[in-house]
Amino acid sequence: MTLNMMRPNNINANISAHEQIFGSFNLDSTPLAPPGIKAIIHLKPNQRPTFGPRGLTCWYIGPSKQHYRCMTFYNPNGGARISDTAMLYPHLNKTPEWTQANALIQAANDLTNAIRKPHNDSPYNKLLKEQQIALQRLAEIFELPTSLNKEYGKVPRVDHPNSHHPMPGQPRVDATQYVAASDPIPAFPRQPNTHHQPPAQPPLAPLPPTPRLPTLVRRRNQHLPQRTTRHQKTIHMGNFMREIYIKEKYSMQHTYNVPSHLCNAIIDPKSGKSLEFRHLIQNPATQKIWNKSFANELGRLADGVSDRVKGTNTIKFIPKSLVPKGRKVTYGRIVVDFRPNKSEPNRTRLTVGGDRIDYPGVVRTDTADMMTAKLLLNSVVSTPRVRCCILDVKDFYLNNKLPRYEFMRIAYKLIPEEIKQQYNLHKIVYDEYIYIQIEKGMYGLPQAGKIANDELQRHLLPFGYAPCPRTPGLWRHSSKPITFALVVDDFAVKYVKKEHLLHLQRALQSKYVITIDDKAKQFCGIDLHWNYRKRTVTLSMPGYIQNLLHKLQHKQPAKPEHNPHTWKPPKYGQKAQYVEPTPDLPILPPHRIKRVQQILGSLLYYARAVDHTILMTVNDLASQQSKANVQTEGKINKLLNYVATHPTRTCIIK
């Protein structure tokens, strides 16, 4: 068609040969493109699964004359697609070629068809029974499995005795019949040939024909039911997008998306001050409790303590002389917290100062953010007959071997006495410090998250679980309708049937120790209240604001505050509303600026999770926190009065 448009007409040289026969061609209604170029077509919402890719890599093969402003594309996975929205990439793309593997696969299939379905005048019919049996066995050898056909080349969709080899790079597509973008390619069953078989082998019964689904007519504002494309292999968004994604993925530094209140210090019930481990062991009322808690942590990381805790051989106490030359020795930080929902409520964790570790490898890992977690919860309540479950993996970061050992030191006076006696630490103490060799992953190591995530991928891959390529922290099964979001060591699982959830639980329990919350009461520090009958979930953080106000020693306002920020009335009669100039006030001292930053950091997670009414105010104040002044402090106090007036905000997803 393109050549006929370029070729002048023999009768009238002012028009093309195509226009002489078909009339004037309208490029607005029927766009054209160079055949064989790469394209990414858009998949409509009713053509893709939940959280599925929005684009499909195809190759342009021609216009669609029967549809307005549509083009026809060849899908490498079989069939043709007609789309009205596509991006064309004519440069730096490699067109699919007819390789030697494709030729071998095609030749093997043609040889199998020639033996199993011979012509009436074929020399095959004149052969002896023994020769026919030998050829039948040869056909069984050459009959390749379907997986090889899908991987190395496409075989003819319908077997025909007169089929010939297709031309390399040219798909067999009929211009008058096409496959809708949402329909899977129908696979025609192979009819076994019962002729020319030896008497000893009974003939096989023919397979029933593939049932055809009824044609669905889509009305305006109507979503058609989705037909599963779970078993189809597709290439998402093209190789060039994968290269960009991988480059960005391994060039960024690792960041933990952990809520601040999950790693807080213990709050003094009287003064509201943050008490760390060194403060708790000086108080006679709490000294015994937290010394035992820290001894359990050191025993868990080392080779156990007494008979109550088993070790994981994560760390090893060594003398200073065994530290290699040129290696940096970082510090160890002791984090304490009270978690009443855990088996050990008084929790002590020894973390590594990751800012002083110079790791040469990749340290970034994908973890689900707040938006992904909320979208998953919304998907649970939006999908009928779907439930949610929370799984917690114990010691997720502590059981993975490091590619190279790291080293840290901790003050000798902070170590409990029973650990000193059991491991004879008085013999290796150096300058009032104990040096530790880290052999497995620990909290605080920049590479610990990457190693733990890679180990989880290798473990779950044989079970069919893999992370989604475009949504960090979101995992799904290759065939089962189960999806989960991973935040550090917590799994929020969306499942349909109980057997699907049990499959994931058994897969995790074969390597890890997990805690199961069937009712999904809490995730990422947020309390979840489910109502599956009304298909809603209520998010809340009870006690969070009260603990924050107690920590800051902020008193309850005498007058209720119902506005998180000061309202500025507009100047009526003016066409343009100008921003008031910022007053030139002195910057606050460093300790007061740090307090402002702590308040905004604590309220930011609360705003994103539950209370969206303060999100704009928090973002506005966050832009001023580095150069905060007295006016900024006044805005902070107004914001604290607002959250003190409304401490029990909830967010309902439905």
C-alpha cells in the first residue's frame, strides 16, 4: 500500500496508483508507520490485571482499516493486537530475526507432521509396518514440548499437511481477523492420527474442541470481566525501560522505610524524657530487666546464653589484633523498645553504625512504601471474597552470611556480667572496648537488607513467588491469586482461598520462623480494623499522639484548636493574591532546631498513615526546618495543639 502511494498513476501522473483505485487516503483516520518498528501499546483497565503493566511490547505491522485511528501490531507471544494508543520507537531497536534455533524447531515440527499425517500418495503408505513403527518412534523423539516452542520459536497455530515454512520475520496474520487485546490466544488441540498405527497400540480418543467464549459487548462506563492472562509470557515496557530501571536500582543507596516510633527509646512515665539503655541500667528498678534483655540479644547474636537463648553465630568476640589492617571499625548502638504484642516485650537490639561502613557492593533493596501498602489494603476491600493476613519473619536480617566480614566495637561497661563470664571477655578487652567480628546480617548494616532480600528471592522462586518488576516491595505468585507487600520483615498478604495462604506459609516456614496474624490487626505500626461485610478497613494509631505529647511535655491546650495552620484571608478586589514577605528573624539555636525536626519527623509518618489533614502543614513546615525561627516554633505549637485536640484520627479505606 505504501509503495502504491509513492508510485505515480500511469493514466494521471498527478495522483498515485493507490488513489486511482481506492480514492484519496486520509492519514488522520488511518495513521501509518514504518513496518517492523518497535512499539509499546497501551492496555486498557479492563485488559490488564490488578497492579499489572500498562504497556505491552509489540511490533508494528500495518494499519487497521476497519477501525478509526488504530494500528495493527504483532505480539511476539502470538497473534496480533489492534490498539489506538501506542508509542513508536523507530531507532536503536533490534528487529526479531529468524534464528537457527527457530529453523530447527520449525523443521522438527514439519517432520513430525509429515510422519503423523502423510498424504494419500505419500511413499509412507507403501512402507512396511516395521518401518512405519520406526518412523512413528522417530516422530515422538522430534515432537518437542510446548515450553521449547514458546521459548525458541512459534510453530504453526493449526497443523496442515501442506503448510510451508513462513518467511523469516513475517508473522502469519490475517488482515480481516484479529485477536482482541484482552483475549488470550486460543490453542487448537492436536488431533492424534489413528491411521497407520500398529495393532498393538490402541487408538487415542480425540480431544474435545476448545470452547469459545461468548462475545462481550461493552457499553459506556461498563467494565467487562477480565480474562486471565496469567500463563502468558509478556515483556513489560521494553528492554530499554528495564535497562533504565536496573541502572537506577543499583545506583541508589539503601534507605529503610521504617516508622520512627518502631525504634523509639523508652519514655519515662514521669518526665517524658527518652531513656536509652545506659540510663536504664543505672536505675535499680530497671537494671535487672534490661541487663537480661541485652544478654539475650548478645546470646542470640553470638553462641547463646545459658540454656534460655540459642545462638545464631552472627557475631564473634575477637581481640583487637585480629582486625585486618585498613578496615574501618564502626560503633555499636543499643536500641531499646517496649513491644507488648511481641513474645519478649522488653526488646533490646544491638545495631551497627552503618554510616561508618564503606561497603563496595550494591546496598539498595526494594521495600514497599506507604502508598503501596495502602493500595494493597484498598485492593483487599475492593475485591470480593478476598482476605488479608499479616506474617512476621523472626530474625529476618540475622541469618544471612555476609560476603565479607565487618567489625565493630562496644564499651565493655555496657555488657552484662553473665556475658562477660560466659565468653571470658576480660581476656580480650582493649582500651575499655570489646571488638566484634560480624559474620552474618545485622540491623544497621547497609548491605543487610540487600542480602536478606536476595536470599528471600532465591528461596521463594522455586515456590512460584517473585517481586513485581515495576512496584518495589510488591510480590505475587506466578499462577495463584495471592499478593503480598514486604516492609522490612512484615508481610501483608492478600489471598482468596485459605489453601493459597497455607502455600505461602509453608514456603516461608521451610527456612524462617514466622508469626501469623490471621485477623491482620496491625501492619507497619498501624492498627487495622476490618469489616469484610461492608468491605471497609479502618486505619488508626491509638496512643501515638498521646505518647508524642508526653515525650515533648506539651500540655493540653486550654482552648480547643480546630485548624492545623493559620488561615490567611484573601484580599478581596485584587486579581492577584501575593505571598506575604518572610520576616527577617534570627535562626534558632541548634538544640531548638533539632526539636523542630524531631516533631516534624514524628508527625510526618502519622500524617501519611492516618491524619491527612495535617499533611500540607507538615510539608510546609518541613521546608523551613533547617532555618527555623520563632515564627516557625509558633506554627509548630499550633500544630501540636491541633493534634492534641484531635488525637484519635482514623482513615477509612473502602
